[in-house]
Amino acid sequence: MAETTLFTRIINREIPAEIIYEDDLCIVINDISPQAPVHMLVIPRKPIAKLADAGEDDKSLLGHLMWVAGEVARQAGVAESFRLVVNNGLGAGQTVFHLHLHVLADSQADSKSSETFSESNI
């Protein structure tokens, strides 16, 4: 039996979290260790360990997660300048093995800062 992840426990309301957005397919929470002023996680309810484990039947779910990332960026006022990151596997920095998308942005949508978005920070 697969281990229940931290994200599954949050989805099941076993662990409290501030849920920014939710629907039948996913939830969005703020990252507890933000790497940018805006750092949200888009998490599918379906427990897929990593992106490379997604099957053909997950294509519409993956598209939905991308749409939700854009929607929460709009709601956060950073739609004009944000970064979307998926870490796939331990070597890529994935620490919770439940697929999730990082939405990262400066708190100022028009900021020219590249330091916030340095690849070494993610």
C-alpha cells in the first residue's frame, strides 16, 4: 500500500492548511517554505507521485492544473509575470511525492527583479 502523502492528508482535511482555491479536481495552498513573495502549490486530488507517472487518462487533469495555476495567479494579481515549476523526482528537488505545480511570483507584477526567479532558488 502506498504511503499517504502530506498533500493527501491536507486534501482529506487531516492537516490544516489555508486553501486558496479548490474544485473537484484540485486544491491550491500557499507553500509553507516560500521561495518567492507569492508561492502557491496547485495539487491534484488524484495522488499521482510525479509528472512522469501521469497516464494518458490524466491529460485533461494536467490541463486543468495549468488553467488553475493561471486563475490563482490572476486572483493574486500576478498574472502578467509568474513562473510555473514542476519538480519531477528526487534529483529534481521533489520532496513530496504527490504531483504539484509551484506558482511563483514577485509580489509586484511589474517587478524586473530576476533574483526572485533564479533557478538556484527553486
